[in-house]
Amino acid sequence: MAGSYGRNRKKPLGTMIITGIVSIALYGLLLSNQDAANDYVSRGGLFAFLPIAVAFLFSIVHGSFTGKFWTVLGIEAAKKKKEVK
Amino acid sequence: MHDVVREAANFINLDIMNITYLFIVGFIGGLVSGFIGSGGAFVLTPAMMSLGVPGLVAVASNMCHKFPKALIGSLKRAKYGQVDVKMGIVLGISAEAGVLYGAHIQESIKKAFGDAGSNLYVSVAFVIILAIVGGFVLRDAWKTYRSGNSNEEEKVTKLARWVQSIHIPGTMVYFKCLNAKISVLFTIPLGFATGMLAATIAVGGFIGVPAMIYVLGAPSLMASASELVIAFVMGLGGSFKYAMHGLVDIRLAMIILAGSLFGIQLGAIGTTYVKPFMIKVVMGVIMVIVLFSRGLMVPVYLSQLGLIQTLSLGTVKILKNTSFAIMALALLLGASIVLGAMWKGRRAEREAAAQEVLEHGKI
């Protein structure tokens, strides 16, 4: 557990921009169709799969973006846990 | 019921202020969750309700942001080798049963004693559990800090050594985080209690993480990381249950998720810079402060039930606002400790790197 976490030297700027754009597009789509989104989701029953699928989609895209965001800012895991005193 | 929900959910006007507010609360909640494996929900649900969201919709929407957040957090911490997926799934499944049973108890209390009775039950559960577990966790962290052994490997408690020594044929499972086999007859009640607490006070991790550390013998970092797997399993099941009734406000859930995914990544990174006992410090501090926050609400509910003298509306308002402010303070303080510890860790790493370069220069 206390091994090397490694560090990616190359900043993933391109991936961050792409996932950022897709993330903004997804949020734009959701917020510009609020009534329709709530209408479908609040139907319940089999429509219960809808919020679950949306949550998975947003978490993959936005989660990837936020991960790359901190990497591009230079905020990454410690090189080696045992070095920290 | 669906019409009421739909009407209430559509009624919420999401302007830029509301969105920013939820995003920031989500970020702070995510930061703490990424670090200690849970937390945030106890502020997020009231935060949504303060915007006029009905209680059940707030709980459901919080749940629907929790499982994708926990998924990303656990994937991140798995990269650092901190997650025991098997432990998370085994505890998560029994936690799911605990959630269902906890929700059933809540419903029964609500039927018998109304909203005030249900709120009183939640607050008393908060106060008792957080006083015992939070006090113990904080005391342990303080003892580690005072002993000057904070750099050393964490010691497995006597209780955990006993649990690991019990061999019950047919029930033994090997867990990576313990590097030992234990009987699932021990993990089932712990998972169940985690779920029951999650259904009652929304933060199952306040039982799950200390249980993994003190009862099973897992290191703090692995316990808090594996808690994210439990949160994912519980959150997914809970979200589906609420979504079946159409109670999730997907806009609220996704806006909170937007902030919390920034936070959870940062909190997870933070765990690689700190000494393991910092997990206990953050968790203990939050638990003890939240205990006071909920304790303040006990007289309000006692008064509503007619068990003590009726409190004036002004007093109730002051107590409610103070309670919420203390709860927000707990989360902010937890987040500050995480960021502070991370900043110190990063500085120490930079200094060590600079020292290394200097030594190389001399040679």
C-alpha cells in the first residue's frame, strides 16, 4: 500500500479539454431541458433506470474531466508514501 | 404521491445562485468523502431542503449523487492500492439489508409518533452514536499524536486480533486489507449496522470506517477507501428504490455531483500525503461537532411532542439555524484539515526532493 504511486509526467491537457467540453455539453443539455428531465425521472417505475444511467454517464465523463483537471494543475498523488515524513 | 413530488420538484427554481451554492457544498462534501470515505450527506440534505426541496426528494437526490461520487472516489483510491473491493462488496451487501431495515424502522416511528418523533429518533441516534464512536476515534487519534508514533504502522486492536483468531468453518473469507481470514459472521452485523445508520442519519461511514479499523483490524487508509465501495453499493440500491417512486430530482443530484467530483478527486489525492492517523482526526472532529449540532435540535423535537414546555417560534428558529451553522462548520473544518494536511505533505515532499537534488550536486 505504501508503494510508489507513480506520476504522469505528460500533462493530459488535450483529454482534459475534450472531457471538459463533453461535460459542459451534458450539463447544458440537462439544464436547458429541466422540465422534460424531471418529467421523465419523476414517472418512477421502469423510468428508475433513467436517473441511474444519467448518473453513471455524468460520473464517467465529468469524473474523467475532474481527474485530469487536478493533474493539469499539478496536484497529483505523492510520489512515494514513505517519503512523506 | 407522484404528482406531489413532480409539482414540488418542478417548483424549485434553479437560478445561478442556487446552482453555485449546491456546487460549493457538493465540492466540500466530496473533499471530505474522498478523504474519510463518507460525510457530506448530513449537510447536503439540509442544504437542499433550505432551498425548498421536499425532504424525501432531498434524501433521494443526495443518494443519487452519492453512488457515482463513491464510484469515482473508489476508482481513484484503488489506483493508490487503498481499496479492498471484496471487503467493500461483502459489507455493502449486508449494509443494503441494514438500509432497508433502518428505513422500515423510520417509517414505523413516523407512523406512530409523526415527523417530530421521527426527527427525535434521528437526533438521539446521532448524539448517542457520535458521542461513543466519535469520542473513541478522536481519543485514539489524540493518543497516537501525543505518543509521537504517528509515523509508525497502525497497531491492530485487541478486539480485532480476537476477531481474526476466531475460526468458524464454512464462513471464513480472506480480506486483503486485513491480510487475514475472518468469519463473515462478524462482517454481516457490521455491514448491517452501517446500513441502518445510513438510513437513519445518512452517513453510514461513521460506523463502517471505525468498525473496519477497530473491530476487523483494517488500516485507516484502507478502511476509509473501502467505505467508498460500501457507499457505492448502498447508494446504487437506495437510488434505484427512490427512483422507482419518482423521487429523484436529477438536476439537483447532477449539480451536486459536479462539485463533489472535483472534491472527491482532491480528497483522494490528499490521502497519499498524510499520516494514517489524520483520517481518524478528520472523522473524529466532524463526528463530535455534528453531535453538538444534532443535540441542539433535541429540545425542539421534545417540545413538538409535548414532552417538555413548548418553545417559542423564535427559540426554535435560533436553534435550527445554529444547528445548521454548526453542521456546516463541521464540514468546513474537516475540509480545512484535509487541505492543510495535504499542503504540508506536498511541501514536505518538495523539500525532500530539493534536498535530494542538493545531495546529488555535492557528489
